[in-house]
Amino acid sequence: MKNNIKVNLKELEYILTNFLKPIKKKSIEIVLDEESIENIRDLALNKLETHGFDENYDLNNEGNILQSLIDKLYR
């Protein structure tokens, strides 16, 4: 059974830091409106360009995370 709840960013950060990390939950499902998806995707694309590659232009650790996130936001 799934329930959608609306939390603010401070509440989300608190949940992630205090509840999910200690139980080592590997993923959570979040619901975003289209505008939020577009904003996050644009920010992730910009961050990928500036921080996502090593000196050989291969994806670094942050780049791999960003690319995965971007792929999910294009669905």
C-alpha cells in the first residue's frame, strides 16, 4: 500500500538524514509536479556540465549520479 504525503524540504532532509540512512533504505519513491521535474532536470544538467566529468572527460562519481537522475527525470 502506498500513501502520498507532502513534506517541505526541511522535513524531507530530516527524513533522509535521520530515518532512511540508519535503516539503509536504498531508494524511495517521490512524487513531483512537472515544473519541479523540469527545474531539477535543468539544474542537474548544468551541474553535470561543470562537475560531472574527470580530466579525461569520463563521468566521475558525481557525474554518474547526476546522469542517472537526469535519465529518471526524462521519463
